[in-house]
Amino acid sequence: MKRKFLKSVLALCCGLAMSVAHAQSYPNKPIRLIVPFPPGGGNDVIARVIAQKLSERLGQQVVVDNRAGANGIVGLQALMQSPPDGYTLAVGAAGPLAVNPSLYDKLPYDPLKDFSPITNMVNYPLLLVVHPSVPVKTTQDLVNLAKAKPKQLYFASPGSGNSGHLAGELLNSMANVQTVHVPYKGQGPALSDLISGQVQMLYSSIPSVLPQVKSGQLNALAVGSAKRVPSLPDIPTISESGVPGYEAYSWVGMVAPAKTPKDIVNRLNREIVDILKQKDVSEKLNQQGALPVGDSPEQFAAYIKAEIDKWGAVVRAANIKAD
């Protein structure tokens, strides 16, 4: 028994030593960061800010690789097929990880089994804007109007199943109203028709509509976050102004392939969380309408599961299908 105990202790010590050595040697070559969306969008901007800072802190180049296609499926499938060694990472956003499982009958990946969550980097609160011709000043006014005129208020989005669409369906469900979704092929056409008055509402990322709000072309009613956004302190939340408990974010996290060594996941988590706390980074994120998060791998894993459940219920209730 004594000999078996000593062997167990020796094995444990050897394992710990190898883990420490592994962590100390990582990384010793460039890291590829897959962004499953085209260049220039919110996910890409966040990825490049983090990649630059990670390169400086890790002493190795972090190269952004845009692999767009099929609502993020192409990029995440590429990550899933990569070695779990910490040298291939990906941006894991709300759509591909939390919404796609309900939009598609078959996915080439399982968001809960095929990836190792590192951290949720930012939340993007959605801003509810309306055309000036809509006679409302608050979310409660809008809810009252929608109840008085069922199926007569139309909200635009850049396409079926995206965050703006789901935000509108969530409000329909929670406020027991019937506003009508109008999908467009991209943010540009959706915003153009809203400004012209062809549709009445839009749930959008803040930077995409802030110039039109400032110019008076659109009226901002509320943000979808749990708390007010620091850059827009005078704009109330949807929850406090008409629909208690309402929260709708688009979010951007970081994931690695499943079975990536825990020490590497923890190292990346520490580095990214520290980066998100830097003043210059937080300022850049605020300019993008993003709220820094920086949670633990375990917290991010639990958040992904909760988001899958939440948006899955919305997709099924509204019978949403992928474009």
C-alpha cells in the first residue's frame, strides 16, 4: 500500500511538472485567430484589438484569419478541425454559438462539446431606434402603440436569425405584442428603409445608428442591456422603461478547440482579461458600443449554455428559419 501511494504521489508530481513546463513554453510560434465573419464588422474589430495586445504580451504574432460563411459555421468548423494545442483560436460570437443550434437542423459542430471556452470578451447592447414619425417617446409608449395596432408596426433587421431579429421577437414575447419582422440583405438596406420611413423600428448595434440619432433622422428609445451604457447615460434600458427583465446582447468571446490543455486556456484567459482592463482598450471598445466582460472559462461556458436555451426558445416560438 505504501509503495502504491508513493507511486501515485510521484505520478501526480510528474504531471504537475509537465503542466508547468507546458505553460512556461507556450507559445513558441505564431497563433492563428479565426474570425468567422468578413473584415470590418464588430467581431473583426474586437478580434484585431485583442490580437495586437496578445502579440505584445505573448511575444508571438497573433494573426487574424477571416473565414466567413454560413452564419459563422465555416470558421468554427475550421477551428474544430484544428489541433487542440493553443495555436488556433477563434472568435466565438452569439450567432454561431448560441443561435445556430436552433436555426439549423444539423450543424457540423456542437457548441458545448467541440470547443473550450476561454472568455466572453465583450457584450454589444442593442439600441432600439424608431423613425421620428412614430408617436412614442419610451418603450412603454411603443408597447402601448403595438397593442393598439397589432401587426401594424414593422421592425427591420439585416437578415433572419440575427441579433436584431431575435431582439425584436424577444420583445414581442415578453411584452405580448405583435410587431412584424422585415428582413433585409444587410444593415445598409435595413437602415436606409428605416430612415425613409418604410419601416418603423430597428434593433441595432450602437455605432451603426448613432450618427442618425445625433442628426435627428432617428429617435433612440432604449438599450437592451441590463444597465445603462456609459457612453449613452441618458438613454434608459428597455427593462426599466417598459419591459422588465428584458436583455438582448450580441456578444463576442474567445474559444479554442475542445481538449486544449487547461493551463493554456487559463493562460489565455488571464492575458485577455488583463487586456480588457487596459484604459486604451476600454476606450476603443466604448467607441464601438461594446461593454468589456472578461469572465472565467467556467462562467463563459455556463453563459453559452444559458444563451442557447434563451434564444432557442425565441427561435422556436417565432418559428424562425435560417436564410
